[in-house]
Amino acid sequence: MEKVLLANIDNPKSAEIGVYEASGGYDSLRKSLELAPDDIIETVKKANLRGRGGAGFPTGMKWMFASKDPKFPKYLVCNADEGEPGTFKDRPILEKNPHILIEGMAISGHALKAEFGYIYLRGEYPAAKGILEEAIRQAEAKGYIGDNMMGSGRNFKLAVHQGAGAYICGEETALIESLEGKKGHPRIKPPFPVNVGAWGMPTIVNNVETLSNMPFLMRVGPEAYAAIGSKECPGPKLFCVSGHVNKPGVYELPMGVTLREIIYDHCGGIKNGKTLKAVIPGGISTPVLPPDKIDCPMDFVNMPKHGSMLGSGAVIVMDESVCLVKVCLRALKFFEHESCGKCTPCRDGVSWLRQVLARIEGGEGRPGDIELLSEVAGNITGKTFCPLGDGAASVVLNFIKHFRDEFDMHIARKGCPIK
Amino acid sequence: MKSQIADELECVKAKYPAERAALLPALYLAQRKYGWLSAEAMDEVSRELRVPKATVRGVATFYAMYRHKQVGRNVIQLCTNVSCMILGAERLVDIIREKYGVEPGGTSADGRFSLVIMECIGACGTAPAMLVNTDFHESLTQENIVTILEGYR
Amino acid sequence: MIKVTINGREVQLDKQVTILEAARRAGIKIPTLCHFEGLEMYGGCRLCLVEVEKMPRLQTSCTLMVTDGMVITTESEQIAAARRGMLEFILTNHPLDCPFCDKAGECELQDLVYLYGGTEGRFTEPKAKHPESNVDPILARNIERCISCTRCVRMCDGVVGASAISMINRGRHTVMEPFSGGKFDCEYCGNCLTVCPVGSILSRLYKETYRPWQVERTVRTVCGHCGVGCSYDLQVRDEAIKRVIPRIGEGLNRGLLCARGRFGYEFVGAKDRLKKPLVRRDGNLVETTWDEALGFIAAKLSEVIKTHGGEAVAGIASVRCTNEDNYVFQKFMRGVVGTNNIDSAARMGFSGAQAYLESLRGQGVSANVIAGLAKSDVIFVAGGDPTMVTPILGLEIRGAAKKGAKIISLDPAPGLEFFNPHKIVPSLFAEGAVLESLLCRAVSARGMTGELPHLEEAIRAAVSAECAGVAAQSGVPDAEIEKASATISGSQSPAFVIGPDIVQRADGNRNLFLLAALSYVTGGRIFLLSGKANEQGAVDMGCLPDTLPGGRPLAIDGFRKRHEDACGMSVPAREGLSLMEMFPAMADGRIKALYVIGENPAFNLPGGNSIKSALEKLDLLVVQDIFLTETAKMADIVLPALSWAEKDGTFTNLERRIQRVRRGVNREGREDWRILCDLAGRMGAAMEYASSEAVMSEIARVSPVHRDLHYSDIEAGAMQWPYHGEPLRGEASTVSLVTASARPTVGSGRFALLVDRPLFQSGTLTRRSKALLKLIPKATVKMNPLDAASLGISGGIVRVSSDAGSVELEAVIDSSVQMGAVKISNHFEGAGVFGLMTKPPVDPVTKAPAFEGCLVAVEPLKGDAKS
Ligand SMILES: Cc1cc2nc3c(=O)[nH]c(=O)nc-3n(C[C@H](O)[C@H](O)[C@H](O)COP(=O)(O)O)c2cc1C
Ligand code: SF4
Ligand code: SF4
Ligand code: SF4
Ligand code: FES
Ligand code: FES
């Protein structure tokens, strides 16, 4: 498959506007500016582009809602908070291919009649900030964005807003709060950001990768785009693979590639000839899978049918040497650390789960602890304010579901059997 | 009496439709200037943006990357999340602790290093990884981490 | 019309509300913890979960709006289990120290756990520990008990607008803290305490002194501090006030209070309250009986009247006493003594200002409902910080600002700093120039309607100058004034909030004229701030030298006659002396006797020693008070009275709303009116009332404004001006306007002395409230940083001296104080601002003393001089 999102990425100067232009950069924007905004939205719908931020929400539908809202100004916000552990797919775009994102945002801004765009960049990517700001300056200097984009009479101003270390700010309403200079507490929905978002105005939040699909999508048209990968959920997709594989890294593959293909065909299989023990397919919040469940097509529609989710496409591969109780505990430490503290089940429930897991991992597990974990997780599930808390509970439930033995063994042997 | 961060802040404010939105950047500016966010630093931000100071503090303490005590000259931000953990990040913590006498969340006695345990910093494919100040260091090993850190005085 | 089904019952709603509200209207209670009426929606505790048909998850009823056809279930096994789960989570972090928690018995968490059943204690991990913080003098903070509902923060931030506390950190480490992490250093309104569902925020005034169920009596009354008149409940045990609690949503304050109201009640139970009448014998005040005391006064007063005539007697009424007290007092003075020499401390600014404004724009011009401020799109604030003088009115301004109203403040108002005020800070005493320039612009922008011809004529005469030229005198850039002017001109419903600072000036009447004119031209409403609970009442009851109850000028024979007929006593035809005119008259012997109720002129009036020496000349000084004040110490006879918490009656607030004051504490002693009736009897005049209600019945007969107004009407809500009564129609046909130089000329020295009006102190009463005293433990002098630097002052003790004397005080550097001015408050004995003032000039129109700005010198003292 032709590399779209990661084109030029091996060129050390890939972030320069000249390099990007040389391979047809900003042609799509020029073309798109000649189209009526609603036609672009129609194209996106036809292409069946789904958001790459994790939930896989149909992008065209989101845009239509925002576009129908009569309020102006509208804001387009790029979610570059990439905080889901295991995820590093947006980083190469941000650091090495910033213009594809800028062009994508400019096209989207036109489609949405949004004249202001923000890139909400996680604080942990300090280098990307400078790169993006320089790229924005270049694009402005060339008249691609800014006032009167390419003589079209349309304006699009773009700025980078740096986060400061809070996973929850990846959640779009928390992100908007943070953009407004507040804590990252998720907002009550409805109203949805497409109607009442940043500063009370219609706001469209899309992932870096989603927006970066736009130049390509507009170049090839919806039919050609929809022909890539899964029928139900097409397009190129970035998969970031970490852990015990021979060739970890970011891979641009068609949607619907199976987990097994990713691990064994693209990443060269398990490191040091060890055996696979478990895979987290879409970032730490997605349900863990045992080795016999990896023949699943990786896309937003099919993964749930196979007991997990595509999430951010962050594949974490674990071999036999890994203690899964410890992994589960580490995941829960993460959720405890990142819980915003707004709602009771996440704030107190997740912390309780972590404490029980810590006991089990530390050799102080007691009979009944696993039932307790399940019940506490059950009391969290479906009652949290936002998906973060639910995600934490689901991590525990799924580790127990597939690897209960290992938990039992920790309790029985008062410690880790692997050590 | 004009605040020192005022000028830079003017440019930042211009990016947003409301002054308040400049709060996160303003906190970064203050942190860069003072090294950490003391009560005085937050008070200064409060006055500059006309955001009540308790509100400023509420926001500043919500985010993990703002410092609320004096930190060392160099801040090691080491990831220990799952991808890094399964590739040995915990051992790296021990090495830093032993070699530089700094506990997670603490600062070495000579003020050279502070150690902060991070959640995933987006370098899992080249795990384990850390940020020292604003520099990424990836594919860390028990050997190369010391060489890297020795480059920071 | 929206139809929903809740628990099988159909509920009809006229507009979209939350499920919680819809259920409430249907009489169905859904448990809540983080929800609180009037606070911003939150949805954090997850207790109010309900089932909604067609929605897969449980929904929080406090955040989800009903839609037509929604089918809701509020109780089921699934729901109960979820709620039990949430409570279990909360209890993982809650110490369960109910046996010694103040909140036990009225704790929302306790009640809910009781309702849903405790869990079997499956949480066996160690609980987080946070030692209780008791470093603050007023509020204790027990974070272990905190359930992170954020009600306190949403109150402080969203409603009060003080934004003094926040939830810091995140996740499990979220805790409520004030900025300092220790002391609150806030406005101490205690409204966070009202909303905390558990025992996390506690009042140290009563902490661990009683349990909520041990309260013997709860009495609904009105606050006795400022002129706003907030409603609250006094809770009493063993004849002592245990606490003051507002009822959320009720009263004009809708359940909010300020520091003085909530924590300023300790003076009632102060040890040094007067208990017995005192009489001067051999130079000392000694205890005596009521009989002897009253006999003495009757004899002595009759003697003065007989020898020198009634007009040799003067009376000072009380802005802290009830309408009934004040009515009886003026009746006694007029009918029994035979004098119109009656006035009160309202003369310090409020009464003269109001009378003048009414003469320009008609009676009742300042009788505007405080809540109406919320509907203003522009609020012009002049003459003081409303958040300090009248705090709850201040909150209303903040609320309006939050909704988008523009605030313009003439001179700094620190309490509005975070509400995007357009601050206009002219050079000292040049406010008049700004006002004149604004008026000039408003007239050219809006023109005039011809409605009040004489006022318009005066306006035309006053603004003949060129708009920009006048502005130049104020030191404010023309563009600033133009901007403010455009804001005011563009307003649909401007409000003008007038505080005391701009009245108590040598050019006070001119400032008032300009404000009245500006409000007239722009169609604005006037709010006249009143710092004392019943200033308006003292005025309306006729405690004025020229006006009878109900605002009728006594110089007009018709009014006087009608009044005499109605109350059955005669009234002298000649107008009396106003407050500041009384003292020279005492000094030169025209006045021989002074009768004071609930006032402390020796301390509370400017003029330094001249007041005291005037009092010393009297043949008879009678003081009715609850404390042995500076004035009482000089008296021949002191009679112990009752405080507002110990008697029945009514107060009239600054919007002229009449509200009931109710007895909460039983104490031996007599109401002021009862003492006066007894005395009248001894002087051969029959003045008898069975109760304060009976006094009101007479007021309802005598005062045309209060016609037919009885307690039952007041309680039923007919408390808003003009009641069922009849205000005087029409305005004065001539406009008196006397222009004087605004710059003070009294005294010598570099600095203009201004009165500091802090939120926590307002004088004699608050000084005896231990808690409030802790907040401002000693007198200070506030000055601008640049002035301080020029004198080499960076704190420490300084000497402030005037022609009248000098005091040594701690200097506080405060950038909200203008250059060239220093501010001292008036509440510490021996260090009050008024003591430093030589006899100030009196505004010829308002008769208010122009004490703002007498000149003083400031010098740093070496080392730690004693103050
Ligand atoms: C806890 C949480 C964290 C999230 N983090 C991210 C993130 O880091 N990056 C991202 O693009 N979306 C993240 N999302 C998803 C966003 O809320 C949102 O759905 C997404 O930005 C929409 O963009 P898309 O439609 O292009 O996917 C997160 C959601 C949740 C609930
Ligand atoms: S589930 Fe609740 S506490 Fe957790 S992050 Fe979401 S809103 Fe915050
Ligand atoms: S007392 Fe009033 S000002 Fe102080 S924290 Fe509580 S609500 Fe805020
Ligand atoms: S202190 Fe009270 S009101 Fe404030 S968050 Fe805690 S429990 Fe809620
Ligand atoms: S887990 Fe360490 S960088 Fe992602
Ligand atoms: S009351 Fe509804 S979530 Fe707390």
C-alpha cells in the first residue's frame, strides 16, 4: 500500500514545507477550496471516514451536526493529546509530517466554515510544539492558511495549545475545558461540542490522524478511499506496536489487517523466539486478548465482535516473561493517577481496585479478592461520568476473564509465580 | 509595576477569544521563569490574567507537568507505563536512584536531578524512554542511561 | 407541554427541566449529594442515577433534561444497588467519625447511608489521613470527611464570586483548599459552610459545642448589620445564639450571607453587656434600679424643659434600633419633650443624600429592589466598594457581571476586580469632574425628555462647559471617559450604585446632583448604599429634624396638623437641628440635654475632641445602649437596652423593604420603646403599647406611607415600598446645588485621610464579636505602595497625625489605595479614624459632615512603637 500518512517520513527534512509541496502537498487544499463546504462533508460521509481517536465515530456525521448549527464562530480542534498508554502513532505526523495535518485542518476548516483552529498538543511532546509552530508559520507565509487562504476569500487561523500532563484531556470535552484554561474535567453531555463547545460555540474535535487523512481523501475521492481495507470501516490506519516484538514501531496498514498479521508479518514476530502471552490491541484501555484470539480484523466495527476494541491502534505485545497481575496493576495505577476526580466511582472505585491489586501483587492477596475486584469493577461499570473510569474497570474485568489463573496463583503462592 | 511575563503573555492572549484561555501557557511561562510555581508565581499569573488565584492554583495542581516545589537543574521524566515497564523501566529507576541519590518525586541533594515518574510519553516503540527537561531519550538500556544523564550537569 | 412518565405516573411540565426537578415536582424524591439548588450543574457523585427507557446506561437525573415521552424509573433493585455502590465508594475515604462530628444529625451522607443500608465493610485498605486544619480563625477544614462534591467551590466561585477556594490536585488526591493551603484569607461569608453536605467545613464559633438536635429554638429574623437586610434563622440554646443559618432560596438574600451576618453575632452574648441601669454619683457610674433611673431622668428632663424649653433638648435616634423604637423615640421627643431636634447617624450620608435625590427625582427614587440589579446591563458604582459596604448587594452586582452586565467603577472597588470592571480612577477628589463630563456626554447623546423641567434646567446650567474640558480636570484620559460614556449611553437599563464615600465630601451635594442627573438622563435606577441595618427606618419613622413619619415635611402646616391629630400629640412647628448642628449648639449652651438611643457619637462621629467637649457641657446626657460605649461612659444615666436578637419589631432596608425582626434570645431588659413609654408616663404623657405590633398599628395610622400596614401584611409579603401607602408626589420645584471645592482644606499634612470600610468590621458591635475581631485584630493605616516607598515605609508602625491628634498604627501597603490618600477604619477604641478629624465642614445641602479627606501627616517610627 502507498504510504499516505507517513509519506516522506524517512526524509530527514520531511517537516519542511518544500519537501511536502514537492510531493503534491497543499494541492488537495487548493482543490477543496473550490468546492462548496457541504460537498466536502458529503465526500467525507461517502468515504465512510471514521475518527481515529479511539471511538471510531463517523467523521462526516459529526461534521454535519456541527455544520448545521447556526452559531458562529465555529472552532476546529485537533486532538493531539495522544495519551493512551502504548500509543505513539500521532507523534510521527506531528514531528515529521506536520504539513499533512495543517493541510488536513485547513480543508476541514473550510468544510466546517470554521475560521479558527487549535492543535491541542500534549505537554509531553515539547519538540513537536516548535515543529508545528514553525510549520504553521511556513504555511501562513505561503498563503496556504491564514487570511484569505490561497485567494479563496476564506480564512483559517491555526494555533498550538500545549497541554500540561493530563490523560483525561484527550477526552474531547475535557480537552475543550483545558483549551479554555480550566481543569480537564469532562463536561456534561448533551449539549455536545458540535453545538456548544469551546467558548460556547460549535466545536469539532478530531484526532490528528483523522484530520491527516483529509488531503489524501480529497485527492483520491471517496470511492477510491473506501476501497482501502475493511468494507465497513475503510482507509489507511496507523498501528503502533510496542513490547516484545522484533520490529516495534508505527505501521501504516489498511484497516482490517488482523492482529496476527501485524505481530507476525509486519513486526517480525515475538522477540528472542519466546511465546506470546497476551496482547493489548488498542491501547491500555482496550480489553486484553489471549494468544488464541488474535485473528481479529483490526477495525472499529469488527474488533468489538472479537471481544476487544480498536481504540487507538496501539498494540502492546507481551511474551511469557510478563507478569499480567503486574501489568494490570500498572494499568490501574495509570487510571488512578489520571482520574480527574470528578465522579465517585472512578475517583474512589478505581483507587480501591488498585489497592487490592497492589496487595495481590505484593503477596498479600486473600481468598475472595478476585470476587471483590469483579464486584467493585462491576459497581464502577456504567456509572462513571466519562469512559475513563469504565475503561479502568474493564481492564480489570478482562484481565481476570482471560488470565484468572495467574491471579489465583498470586494469591495462593503469596506472590508472583513467574519471578 | 509590570510583571516580567506580561509581554510574552500579550502575544499568547492574542491567540484566544478569551483571556482566561492563556492560563496554561501563562503557568508554563511562570514555571520557566521561576523554575516552579510558588504562591508568588501563581499570584502573578492571577493578576496578569485576572483569574482568581485560588482558581489558578486549582488548575495548576490538576496538571502533572507543573511543579509545585523547587526542582533540580535537570528534570528526568522517566516513563514506567506498561510498554516501558515490560522492557525494564523499573530497573532504570533503581539505577537512577542508586547513582544519583534521587527518589521518584524527589531531587538529588546537589540539586542536579529531579526524578519524575511519567505515564506513557509516546515512545513505546522505542521503550524504555524518558524526557530530560525537553529532550527525548529512547531505547534506554541499563548502560546507556548513565552516559546520557552524565551529559546533564 | 412536555409529558413524561415517572415511576408509572404521568407528569406534565411547562418547560424543559432536569429529571430530578421533574420528579421533585411530582413529589418524588431522588437522593443527591453533589447537586445543590442554585449551583452550577455537576453530575459527579452519581447518586441520583435513574433508569430511562431506551437508554442503555443509568442516567444522572440531576443533569439529564427531560424530553417529551421519556419514561423514567427512580427506584428499582438495580438503582438501589448502584446507589449503595456509590455510597460504599464514598465511605472508602470517609472516616466515619460521626460520634464527634458536628454535622452528625444533619449530615446528608449519614442520612443516605441510613436510607440505603450500610455495606459490610468490604474496604479493608488503609484510609487516607488528613489532619483537620484549624489554622484559620473562623473555619475549620476536615478533609478526611470531604466527599469531593465541589458544592463549596461552586458556591464560592460561581455564586459568591470570591473564588477563594478550589479543589486542588486531581483524582483521589483531590482536596478542597483555600489558596494558602491553610488559612482561608477569604471573604468569610460562610456560604461554603451552608452547602457542605458533610462535616468538612465547620464554623469554629460553635464547633464541638452542641449537636444540631440540641437546639432549643430556631427563630427566623433579619440580620442586624447592614442595610441589605438578609433573612436567616437564629438557633438558640441556653439563651445563647449557637449559630446563624440562612435558608437556601429564602429572603432577598436567597440564603446567602456575608461575614458580618453569619459570624458577627457573638456581641449579643458578650460579657460586658450592660445589665443594670447606671447613674453617675460622685463622678462615677454606679448601678441603680430602673425605678430610680427613670425617676431621675424624668425629673431632670422636665427641669431642663421647664427652664430652657423643649428646644434645649436634642435626641439621637438609632440606625440599629427597630422602626418601633425609632417611631416611639421621635414621638417622645416631639410630643413629650417638645422639640424637633431629632436626628440619627443616617445623617452621616444616607439620609441627606436620599432627601436630596428625592428632591431632584421624586420620593422613593432609591426604593429599587436589589434583585433588580441582575437585570441591569450596565452598573455604575461610585463612592465605595459595595461588596464591603453592603456585601449581598455586592454579590448581586457580581452576578449581573457574570451574566454579561458591564461594570463601571469610579474609584477602585477591589471586590469587583475579577468581574471585568471598567475602572475610572480620577485624581483624588476629582470624581465630580468625571461625573460632570459623563453627564455632559449623556445629555448630548440622549437629549432630555422634558419630564422634570426644573431638573433639566439645572442640568443645562451645570453642563454648560465643554465635555472634554471638564474631564481634563480629573486626570482621566478623555478616551476613558468617552468609553464609559458610550457604555452608559448604550445601556437599556443602567443602575447607579451610590456609596457613602462620594457623599461625605465637601462637594457631596454636587456629586449627588450629577449622579441623579446622569441617572435621569439615561433612565437609570439608583441604589443608595446603607451600611447600617435600619438607616432607612430611622428616616421613614421621622427621626429627622424636618420630617415627620412617612416623609412629610413638618414645616407644611397641613401635614403637621394631620400628624398631630393622628397621634394625639402636638409637634413644634420649627424645624430642629440636624446631627452635626447639635454639637456646636451643645458647646454654646443652646442645648442642655441630649438623649441618645443606640448610638455612640463620641466615637462614631467625626470631629475628634470637639464632640467630646460638647458632650461634656451638657446638663444631662442620657444613653440607652447595650454596651458601655465611649458616649455612655460620659453619660449621667445609662439604661441597658436589648439587642436586635432579643426583641420584636421591624427594620426597613435600603430598598425600603420592611421586614420582621424577631426575638430569638430571652434576656432581662427592656426594648428601647418600652423604656421611652415608661419615661413618658413619668413625665405625665400617656404613651402605652402592649407590644411592638401595637406600635406598628399606630405607625400604620399616623404615617401615610405606612398606611394600614400591619405585621400580618408584612409577613404576607406586602413589605415593598410603597406598601399600601402614599408617597409624596412631585419633586421640589427648586434645585439647591452648592458647589464647593472638593479638595479638603481641613488640617495640614500631605495625605488625605479616607475612611476604610472593611468587610469584617463596622464598629461597636463587630468589635465585640470575637470571631470577626480575629480577622482584623488591630487598627491599621493603609497606603499606596508608591507613597509608602517615598516615606521609606514598608510596613511597621507609623504615626498619623492631624490637628486633632495623632495615632500610631501599623502600616499596610495596599495598591487599591489612591496616591496621596491614607485609609483608616473606625472600629478600634483610641484608634478610630474619626478621632483624627478636626471639625469637618458640613455639606450645606445634605447636612452630612464632609469628613472624607481631612489632611494628615504620616511618618515612620523607628523600632516597635506601641500603638
Ligand atoms: C479518556 C479518554 C481519552 C481520550 N484520549 C484521546 C487522545 O489522546 N487522542 C484522541 O485523539 N482522542 C482521544 N479520546 C477520544 C476523544 O474524546 C474524541 O473522541 C476524539 O478526539 C474524536 O476524534 P476522532 O473522531 O477523530 O476520533 C479520548 C477519549 C477518552 C474518553
Ligand atoms: S470517569 Fe469520572 S473521575 Fe474518571 S476521569 Fe471520567 S469524569 Fe473523571
Ligand atoms: S467563606 Fe465565603 S469566601 Fe470564604 S471560602 Fe467560603 S464561600 Fe468562599
Ligand atoms: S468540603 Fe464539603 S462541600 Fe466542599 S467538596 Fe468537600 S464535601 Fe463537598
Ligand atoms: S509506555 Fe513508556 S513511552 Fe509509552
Ligand atoms: S446529584 Fe446527580 S450526580 Fe450528584
